[in-house]
Amino acid sequence: MVKTLTYYWHPMCSGCEEAKPLFKELAEIKGWKFKEINIENCETKTCDSLEYVPTVFLGRKKLSIDEMEDLLED
């Protein structure tokens, strides 16, 4: 089964804009689906519970900041 990398971001977050292409490219390299969600337009329990952006889920697993950094370093 193909994993999905879901990228939650906000338009006012400059770090989100910088990191988005990196995660998109990573997903392409790994053969994963890439889905981005602007939390400003999102009304789900997941969006309501986010503590920071960008937030990345790999499948159903929410990655910590350290896990996001490790994923980009591989």
C-alpha cells in the first residue's frame, strides 16, 4: 500500500512555505502520495487539534518535529 504524506500548513507561516517543496519532493522520491492541507480552510478534528504548523502525517502517524527533521535528512 502506498503511503500518503499529508502536509498541514498556514499561508502566514513562512517556514511552511519553505518546507513544503522539500516534503513534496521527498514524497515523490519515496513514491508516496502528497496531500497538502491549508488549515485556514480546514474544519476537521485533526486541523482543530494541531499545535503547530507545519505538521506532517505519514499515513496516520503524526510526526514530531524531530521526526520531520530526520525524514528530510535521510
